[in-house]
Amino acid sequence: MINTILVGFGFSATTFHLPFLQELDDFQIAGVVSSRPEDVQAVLGDVAVYATLDEALATDASLFVITTPSHLHKDMVEGCLTAGKDVLVEKPAFVTTEEGEALLRLEQASDGIVNVFHNRRMDGDFLTVKRLLEERRLGDWKVLESRFDRFRPIVRDRWRENAGPGAGILFDLGSHLIDQALVLFGAPDKVSGDVMIQRNGGQSDDGFHVTLHYGEKRVYLRSNPFIAIEAPRFEVHGTEGSFLKFGLDPQEACLKHGEVRCHDRETGTIVIDSEATIDIEPGGYVTFYQALADSYTTRRPLVPLHDALLTTRIIEMARESSRSQRVLDFNS
């Protein structure tokens, strides 16, 4: 059993991590780092609550799940690795490539290993796209569009929307979309981006349109806060047909309602000879956590820091492309 400390106790911790730590026998919640002990104890009873990460690092807990605001991730991961602890850190694991390179060097010298929480690798629609590409059901793919739109036209006072390192929608949702594209296709040849602030009073980016160039092929990654209609979540177009999927993977909604193992099923549309409906693969956030437990036995990260480094590099390139209005070579 893996003695685990949950660092932070906000939405991410209680929605995406706590249910699986409680559900799976591989994990034992040894404590929580939080400035709100009453909130923690209202949910977890008499579990130990630590005011600082350093206090928790002095215990014999071996895994630290970091769910704090993004700008704190690098220093917290550094502290855990220095203490020889294993880490699962929310994306983004760091907010600059320099931070990522420093953490990679530290991990190599540490007894601890780091996994990055890219749970949307286990979204059912993404798994379906991955399968269709592997099976070449659409022939030779030419265009993939991945969108994560919302209708949130009013700025809210929270760290993700305020000014500061790691804030903004490109880090928040863009990290997921970029990571999924890298899993499917690897590093691109070129990157271009349009990163914007469109809402009144906005302090951090609230929309983006990032293009990853793979020779003549294109991946379009988009998010915008003014989309009040249902737009496709995925579009994939190839030489023999197309695939279209609406709606977000249902696992987050299930978790909000206390369902750890989501049984909601979805469908997508595939057009080859004629239009047909296909079942979407079942998603598996619980599978991510099961694989996470295995990774701490094998000492091979499920989602290593190197993957996060590529994602952060593309985020930086997209921002620079947007600023300079140029298409940038990935390997330059």
C-alpha cells in the first residue's frame, strides 16, 4: 500500500484525485497539506492535516499528490525529489522549459520519480481517435481538430484567470490538448499560434488557436470562452473518411456526482462509404490511477517529466508565434 499525502484540497484534489485514492486499495491517505483543516476533516475525519509541505515531507509517506496552483508546482516537486519522495503533479508540472529541465536533472539524481497527471489520455473520445488512427479506418489522416470550448464570457476572480505564471487557458486546457496530440503524433515540425485575451477585464489568456504542422498534415487545437453552442470536441479527416464527436468525456461529470466508475456511454459519427454511428471507447481515469500504482513498483513513470517538457515548449512557442505572427520551426 502506498502511503500518500494530498497536497492541496481544492476542486482538483477533491474531484480528480481523492475519489481514486479512496477507491483503490493500492493507496492509503496518510495526510493532507492544507490551510483549511476544517474543510479536510469535514470530508476525511481525523486524517492528519499539515500546514506546510515541509511538515508532511518529514513523515514516512512515500507519494505526494500535488494539486496546488501551477506556479507552486516546480518548487513543491523539487522539495519532494530532494527528500527522495515520489510525486504525482497536476498539469502543468512547471511553467517554463527552464524549470522543467532543472526538475529532470534533479529527478535523475533523486530516489523519487515524478508522474504528471494527464488524465485526459484516458478520455473515451481520445482513446477512440487513437484506435481509429492506429487501425487506419480513415485512411491516411490529414487534419485533426481538437476543441475544448466553454461559454464563460465573464471573468472570475480565481488564480487560473488572474495574471501570473501558469495562469490562462493555454496552460489550463491547452496542456491537455497538446499532450493528447503529442501522444498521437509525436513532436511537430512547426508550431503556429494565436493566443488571445477577449473578455472584458481579462488578465490572462482566455482563448487560443494553436496549429501543429506535420509536413502537409495539420493538427488544430482550440479553445474559446464565447462558444454557447455545442461544437465538435474532435474532428479527424483522412483520405478515406471522417470522424466527428460532440460533447466532453462524461467522466468529470460523473465524478462531480460521486461516481468513480463512470458507465455513461457516448457515440460518435464516422463517414466512410456512408454516415454511421460508432460507440465511443469507455474512458478510464480509474485505469490511470491503477497504472500509477504500478509505475511506483516498476519505477517507470506513466507520464514522465519529459512529456511535460515537450508540452511546455509548445506552449512557449505558441505564445511567441502569436506575439511575432510567425510560424516557428520546432527544432530550431
